[in-house]
Amino acid sequence: MSTLKLALALAASVAVAAAALAQSPNLGKPITEADIKAWDIEAAPSGRGLPPGKGTVADGAKVYADKCAACHKPDLTGGGAPGAGTLIGGQPLSNGIETPKTIANFYGHSTTLFDFIRRAMPFQAPRTLTSDEVYAVTAFILARNKIIPDSAVMNAETLPKVKMPNADNFIIKFPDRI
Ligand code: HEC
């Protein structure tokens, strides 16, 4: 191919590519700060990222009855829907590695419970709970597991102070990051 022909061929293919781009189905769009904010909801063990709001155990009982009990059962023992496990109890992990891992015997931090519920529950409608509802239902589950008293109120200050029963058995690899 002569240089001229090559140049013409290249110019033509650039024009074709530009035309194709102009007619593209416009897949994807720039992500906005608001889009990111909706997913930037990590609640760290230190309390960093916990939203304003609060909830009592009694409020949580109502949220639970309305929005959780169908799948996790009114007594929290789970099994109302496939995969919806128990939210209560649990044997000591010293019984062996096969011991079922539950909130009470395995979650290292109370904030993890809040974080998981906020981002993933109710299973069929995640991220629909208000912050007050998440605090309340977290309080309810912690109280039913006898980790906090029935009179406790959970908010951004009190929740990170709740010590989970198995907290001391975790090895934190990067303590300065949490
Ligand atoms: C439609 C059924 C359904 C509803 C309603 C539902 N869940 Fe779940 N839940 C599930 C399933 C399924 C899983 C397991 C999810 C997984 O493994 O990814 C789960 C897991 C969980 C876990 C993690 C348990 C663990 O051992 O780590 C928590 C905590 C939880 N749900 C709390 C709630 C709360 C609180 C509500 C009400 C606001 C709720 N769920 C409503 C189905 C449901």
C-alpha cells in the first residue's frame, strides 16, 4: 500500500470509528457524587461512618415484627426463608470449627451488625430502612442475644461501645485502619 493510500485508509477508519461512537447505544454514564454517597455507608468498629439517629429495643421489636420476622421467624431462630439463618444464640466456638457461626459467637464488632443490616436487609428491599430503624433493630437483636439490656438506646456513641462476646478472639491485622 502506498503511503497516500495508507493515510486515506487510516483517515477513513478514524471517521468510521467516530461515526460508530456517535451512534453507540450510550452505555454507561459518569458516576455522580450522589451515586457514590448512597453506597458509601461503611460503619467502622470505631464508630466512623455511623449516621445520626437512634433506636430503642422496643422500637426495634416493632421494626423486626414488620420487616424481618417473616424470614428470620418471630423468635429470631431463622428458617422462614431459604438462607435466612438464626439471629440468636450460638454455641461457644471452642466446641470446634464446625460450630455454626452466629452473631453472638462470631461477630467481632457490634458495628458490623449495624453495617450489614443497613446495606443488605431486608433481603428483598435492601437500603430501605431509615437510620433510626437500623439502630432500633440492631438494638433489638443485641438485646435478644443478652448482649445489651432491654433499656439500652443505640446511637453513634453507644453502639461502638457494645463489646461482642467473642471480640477478644479476633486478630486485627491492621488495627490502625479500623
Ligand atoms: C425475604 C427474607 C428476609 C427478610 C425479610 C430479612 N432477611 Fe435477613 N437474611 C435473609 C437471608 C436470605 C440472609 C442470608 C444472606 C446472605 O447470606 O447473604 C439473611 C441474613 C441476615 C443477617 C446475617 C446473619 C448472620 O449470621 O451473619 C442479619 C443480621 C439479618 N439477616 C437481619 C435482618 C433484619 C434485621 C431484617 C429486617 C429488617 C431482615 N434480616 C429481613 C433473609 C431475610
